[in-house]
Amino acid sequence: MTTVNSRPPQTEDSLQISSPVSLPKAQSFYPDSFLIGDGYPDQQSFSVSAREEGKGFGVYTMVPFQRGQRVCRISGSITHDVLQHTLQISTHCHLYDPFFTGYLLHSCDPNAILDMQKFELWALKDIAAGDAITIDYTTTEDILFRQFPCGCGAPNCRGWITGRQETAKIPSAQG
Ligand SMILES: [Zn+2]
């Protein structure tokens, strides 16, 4: 029976085998090809997801924001076309952002607003962690990709949402 190597391991050995703990880097919503840096949304602060089955995606915050605070900077590519995930910059110029901004939900009494000159999203109200971030689509869009009925529940809900330069085209009940 041998007693060789019966010593308990030394403290130094234990330290050597423990690897440093590294936290995962907050992942941006935007691809690396975009010019991104401080202030752009990352996946530790926001979630782009569907809250209810069958419902569309929305942008939800995981951190609180105060009224008057900048929520984040936004990015995208420029297009002349009105697409499902574009936001209007000027008459014939639209920001196409199928990563983040394009999923902001509409409310007639929104808690945020887009600055389409500086490409920033600002809080109009205090926003709690877990809340959907909402904007009023009519504040940026002359013509919507698609008009739609609104169920935002706000006392001032317009009921049917259009761009600011188009008339309502409500489909008739008869179809
Ligand atoms: Zn509404």
C-alpha cells in the first residue's frame, strides 16, 4: 500500500486551475456592418419579441427610463420606399431598420418619440422595466405601409391609424 502523493493540494494549485469569470458582452441589435457604438440598443436593455401568441413583435425595455431621457440611438439603411419596417426621415427618404426601430409598437398616447433628424428615441413618459416602448406612427409617417385598426386603449385613441397625409381607407364590413 503506497502513501505517495497523499498530500492535500496546495492553495496555489487551486488558484491556478480556476479560470477567470468573464461576462458575455452585451450584444447589439444591429449587425457589425452598421456604424454602432455607445447609445445604441443592446440585448441586455431591450427585448424585441412577441408578448402574446399570434401578435406581432414589439420592443420592450428591460431597464427603466425617465420622462425626457434619451432611450437610445437608432440606425438603419436609407431607402426611397415605404416598407413594413421603415420610418420616414423626409418626403422621399426612409430609414429601414428591420432590427429594432421597425418593431416599435404604435400607441395614440405613446411613451416615446423618435427624432428622425438626430436618429434618437426619447422617453415622453416614465417607462418602467418590462414596458412596451410605443410611438405614434402618425408623427413620422406621411403614408403608412398599411393602415390598421388601433386597440391601444388610450382615451384619445383614434381607432383607425393612417399616415398624416392620407385619408382613412377602412375596409367595409361586407368585405
Ligand atoms: Zn390607439
